[in-house]
Amino acid sequence: MDERPCIFCGIIKRTVPSRIVYEDEFSIGFLDVNPRSKGMTLVISKQHYDKFDENFELTNKVFQSAMIVAEKVKKALDPKSISFSIIDSPAVHHFHIRVYPVYEGEIPLGEGEPQKITEGELEEIARKIKSEKVDFVFEEKKEEKEEPEVEEVKDRSKEETYWIKRELELG
């Protein structure tokens, strides 16, 4: 196993510089410094874990954050579409979702080479994305339990009670 410190944990702790465009209680979104497309953003869990199925509840929240980031990127940079991916990285063992803006004529996923981008361009893209407001509201799914119908209990006569007991015994 890799003994090097996790770079994503360093970003969360602010010991590794990054261009954060989104943050909430559970996740952080920041620009990839070797983007496959302009505005490619990584959305990571603030809790360190490697695979999505190690914490389904938190993974769900990170996906919600990725959707918010995608909407911000869409508004800020006007790409043709947005793609998402989860690809195990041999370099970083920290769960993350890649948000790829797709522009006309580009192949942003793993097939493409990282784009050359200047510090100034990264700064400007981060500013644009960060400034966008989105209206997403995710409601917690509440499981509704059906209340069993409760028969109203009334005073029963001795005879009625006798027949109910008898029916239950024979039943």
C-alpha cells in the first residue's frame, strides 16, 4: 500500500494549494490542475475512503455535491454537456467524482491528454464557477411507514368476548 500522504486530504486541510469552487459539510470541489477539459473539477469526500461502496450514505452526498458543481460549471462556462466519472486512480486512493465539461470537438475523458493551462486561466475559471448560484435542493428520503389500522376498542359484552375468543381458538 502507498505510504505517501493523501494529496486530497491535504487539500481538505488546506496544506496543499487548490482552487476550491465548492464546499459543504461533506465534500469539496476543486479544479483539476491537469484538466482533460476547461473547468474539469474533482469533487471529493471530506472523509478519507477509497471506494464508493465503503460509505454509501456519504457517497450519495458527494454525488449530490457533484451535481451542484456540474450545474455551476454549466452556468459559468457554457459547455455542450457535462460528464461524470468515477475512475480508480492508482495515484490517489481517496473517493472522488470527476466532473468534465464537454466542449464541441473535445474528448475530455481518459482518452484525451491533459490540457495546458496557465495559473491565470485556472484562477479565472475558478472565480467564474465559484460565483454561480444554483437552486438545487435535495430532500432527505424519508421512509414512510404505513400505520396499521387500529380497530377502535369498545366495551364488549361477555357473550361477544366469548365468541371472539372461540373464533381465535378455532381459527
